Amino acid sequence: MNQNDMNLILQDVRKAYRLLADYQQRIIELITFIKKELDIEHYSQSIPNSLAPVSMHKIYNIGDGIGWQFLPMMNLTLLLHKTHSIPAGEEWQNHIKPNDLVFSIEIASDENNDGDLSPINSKSELQIYIYKCIKYKRKNNWYRDVWEIFEYPEFGKATPYQNKSSEIEYEIYGESLDLSEMYDEESVRSTLDAFRKRASEKLGQEI
């Protein structure tokens, strides 16, 4: 490699950063649109590739695949809720009632996650799970009570969840939506409406 080769590589990197910034802008716009359409409120998030300052020593690990661990929004997961009755100034988790909903939305930008598949063979998806409350008596920390404990169930079927003390019961339904089919407002709304219809039938509740 010579300096000219290096300059060409760095030009490609700058192009890639611009493409990535444009992509993430579109994803943020998509999430904002979905949030508005579903009338849901932000609760929490999981950003797997975001290292806390105390973990930055990992940047010196030059093992295979370390570059993937620093890609932004690779598997960004947002948790949003639709809680029907929250007294002013109160925490929503203290007032969860049957039929209240929590949504998990994951941006699976590269289904493959580690680069083993080619960009052509992999897919970019938006994975949505809906948690329908049957019973929630702990009123403690929904993230730890439910999301951290119960692994995502199979797509396309309603799956029950109950904790060991029977204080918490949920029914969960999820689908993987192809991001390539969500290219403008009309296509996003159409995809989302179809998903809501299927989810409503599976969960026995209007979503």
C-alpha cells in the first residue's frame, strides 16, 4: 500500500460515514413516525454498541470483529409504553393495568450482526414486540421485571409469560418487518397498519 492507496481508502470511509449518517437520520424519522402513529411514549433503550467510559479500555482489543462492536445503531432497541391511566406526576410503572401495552422496537440494521453473510444475503429489519399486560402486581421496575428476564418469543405467535411468583403475566406478540418495504410515509403506514391488524387479532385487543 502507498499513500495514494490510503487516500482512496479514506475517501471511501468518508463516503461511508455520510451514507451512515443519512441512514440513521431516516431511521430516527421512521421511529418518530411509528411512535406518533402508535401513540406510545418512550420508556427506555438498549444500545449494545455504546460503551460507557469505564468500558472504553475495550477499544484496544484488536481481536476479530471488534470493529462491529462500535457501529452505531446496529441493534438499537427502544422500549415504549401505552399506559391508559397515569396520575399527574406519577411513574407509569406504578399504574400498569390489564391491557396496557409495552412495545419493544429493535433496529436490526444487519440481520447477520457479525459480517459472516454478504450484504446481499443479509437483511435489514425492524423487529417489533408488543407486551400486553394481563397482570402486573409488583409495580417495581418493568425493565428488570419483564424485559431482562424473558427472552423474545417466536415471531408471529402470541406467547404467554408468567413470573415465578405469578405476580406478573403478559402476552407477547412480535414480528420482523423488512425495512426495504418502508421507504416513504405511505409504505410505512401501510406496513404498520397491516402489522397492527395481525397483532390485534393475536392479542385480542385493538393495537
